Amino acid sequence: MDTGLEDLRGRDDVATLVTAFYARAFADPLIGPIFTDIAKLDLDRHLPIMCDFWETVIFRTGGYRRNALAVHVALNDRAPLGEPEFRRWLELWTATTDALYTGPAAERAKLQAGRIAGSMQRRLAGGSGSAYERLDTRERLTASGGIDDLPAG
Ligand code: HEM
């Protein structure tokens, strides 16, 4: 079926996706308040970081070198991030991606989001999400095409 959609081609498309995702996430009754009331997220500052992250995940550009796990470990102390929150986050990410893009890069965006969300959720729940551990998008994704401690499905 021809959806009329194209695939993500680079950073501009990543920025479009991430911007659209945050519009949905901020408006969501379950997870929106975590962004707006608890983290009081400054989107102008945050969006370039998110674009670095997703460009690295989808296109392996390697520009993201921060510790995303540590950020969520700290956040989890203030607003518990559990299964319902992660499920909603992933639903919104998947729906946003599907609304805008189609193709191998869009599939990678969804697949890796699911893997990273699962890894984050397990580490937060298991108490092993030490701030010193990393969800190392750069090395592991570049080397193996997927985070290597995660199951395939
Ligand atoms: C329960 C689901 C989630 C919630 C409520 C959430 C919320 C947030 C918030 C509020 C921040 C900003 C924290 C701050 O700067 O003070 C943040 C940062 C971030 N989130 Fe999430 N997040 C969730 C899941 C995810 C997932 C599954 C991913 C990746 C697939 C992700 C990727 C990131 C990245 C890359 C950052 C930036 C970290 C940095 O500053 O380097 N988040 N998230």
C-alpha cells in the first residue's frame, strides 16, 4: 500500500520526528506531567540533545555521548517510571513514527526504541540502573546493530 510517506533521511527528519513526538508526549495525560511539571523540560535546550541521540541510534552518527540511563535513574527517584509509563512512551513514539515516515530507518527508530525502553525499564525496576552504567548507544549500536544485552524480541 502506498502511504505517500517517505523514510527518514537525516537530521532534519529526525528533528521533525522528535518535535512531533514531544508534542504528543507533553499532551499525554499519563506521561505529559513528568515532562512539564516534574522535569520542567526546557525544549529548546533538550531538542538538540534528543536529535543527537536519535541520529546516533538511527544513523550511527555517534554524536550522542551523554548518559541517558543516568538521567532516567535520577528522574525515577522523583516520578516512578514503570511499565505503564514506558508502554505509553513507546506507543506514542511508534504512532508518531508511523504517522510521518516509512522505510528501513523508520523501522530502526521503532525497533531500537523498544529495545532501549525495555533495557531502561528493567534496569530501573531491577535496581541495577546505576548512574554509572550506560545505555551505550554509540559503541554498542555501532558495533552490533543493537544493544547487546537485550533479547531480540
Ligand atoms: C517512561 C518513559 C519516559 C519518560 C517519562 C521520559 C522522560 C524524560 C525526561 C523528563 C527527560 C529530561 C530529563 C532532564 O533533562 O531533566 C528525558 C531525557 C531523555 N530521554 Fe527520556 N523518558 C522516557 C523514556 C525514554 C526512552 C524509552 C528513551 C530512549 C529510547 C528516552 C530517551 C531520552 C534521552 C536520550 C534523554 C536525554 C538525556 C540527556 O540529557 O542526555 N527516554 N526523558
